[in-house]
Amino acid sequence: MPLYDYVCRNCNFRFETLVRSNSLASCPRCSSNAMDKQVSAPSAPPRNKALITAARRQAAREGHLSNYSAAERMQLLNRP
């Protein structure tokens, strides 16, 4: 399943999502299917532990928890 960046034409919300070949992406904010696929540039993974921690925090704030282990995801999701 490829990971794509989208911008919703209805509410201008920018997000990324995994999309299967037989499904359509829909906006998590307004549920519209009117999307513009964006070009996303790959970046090299950081090698510094502080950069990795910062990137994981940013990903968690944006709702992307796939780079965490299952135990780490549970800990993050159960925080008040």
C-alpha cells in the first residue's frame, strides 16, 4: 500500500494516508472524496537520536504513529 499526500479541494486540509488500489481516499476532516494528490519528497532518515525523537514527536502530533513500536504507540495513545 503506497503512502500518498493529499489536499482536500473542499476544506483545503492537507494529510497523508495509505491507499489501497481498490479504494478512494477521503478527507479525515470533511469526508469529501475531492482530493488533489501531492508530490512528496523522500528524506534521508536522521541518524542523531535527538532528531529521531523530535521526528517521532512531530509524527505523533500529526497522527502518524507507524514509526513507533506497538508498545510505544500504546504509551503515546494512553497519555492524558
